[in-house]
Amino acid sequence: MNYQMIKSYFFLNRQVIELRESLSGKKILETFTQEKDKLVVSLEDEDNLYLEFCVNHSLPYYLLRDFYIRSKKNSLDIFENIRNKKIIDILIAADDRVVAFLLDDNSVLYFTIRGKLTNIYYKTSSEFLSFKKTEAADLLNVEKDLLEKKFIILITWHSMNLI
């Protein structure tokens, strides 16, 4: 099962609906990187799901994979506190290419597509972390901006029982 996103907000909007249906309730086993600009989220599932994010500004994407081999070398754990958290919902900003993965402990994993500022952030009650190296002042500005965003819940015709 694969989903890939392009830079279009409208395409991203549709993909978030499908991703939400696939990942809600899944537990995060680990998050790691082994390639430049890529973060992999391993999910507990009978189908062995892996959510791969690419934050390269020229081609940002996410890819839902059912197979991934973690390297024994050159692999680094990222956002270690996210382990064993469940994804309870996935939302998109009403006016921006920002996807929020809401977790069961009230923390949030953000995937932001913003040109050269494309990145992944992890927000808990006490910290705000960045996947890519980011200056402290810039990190504060991004956190403030994300907290002010309005996120929307997307529904499908199927979930409305109209079909």
C-alpha cells in the first residue's frame, strides 16, 4: 500500500483522508533516519507498515510502505519519546501544507511542506523538536506558528454513511 504526495494542497488534502483511515489507532514502534532528509516511522501492524517522510525541499513526500529494512550501520533514532504512542487522528491545516499526527498522549508530529523550510517537528507538553537542524529562534517562531494554525478534520462520503 503506497501513498505519495506532491506539493499541491488539494492533493495533499485528499491523501490525508486516506492516510487517516489507514493509520488511526496504529502504535509507533520507532522513528529513525538512515538517509539524508528522510525519516522513517515504524508502525505496529500485522502488515508491517512504515511511514517514510522526505523533507527534501525540491521533492517533499510521504510514502506508506509495507516493507523496509533498517540498516545496522548509519542509522539514528530520532524523537525517541514518540515510541509506543498511538496515532489517534491525522489533520491538515486549513490554509497551509501542514499535516498534524495527533498522538494519544496529546503530543503532535507535524509534517510541514514549506519549500526550503520543509521539515518534521515533534511537539510535547514540554518540548518542541525539529528533525532538521534549526536555529533556536527559528524553532520558536515555527512552534508559535504551528500552535496558531487551524486544523481541519476531513471526512469521506463513506464515513458519513451516504454511500
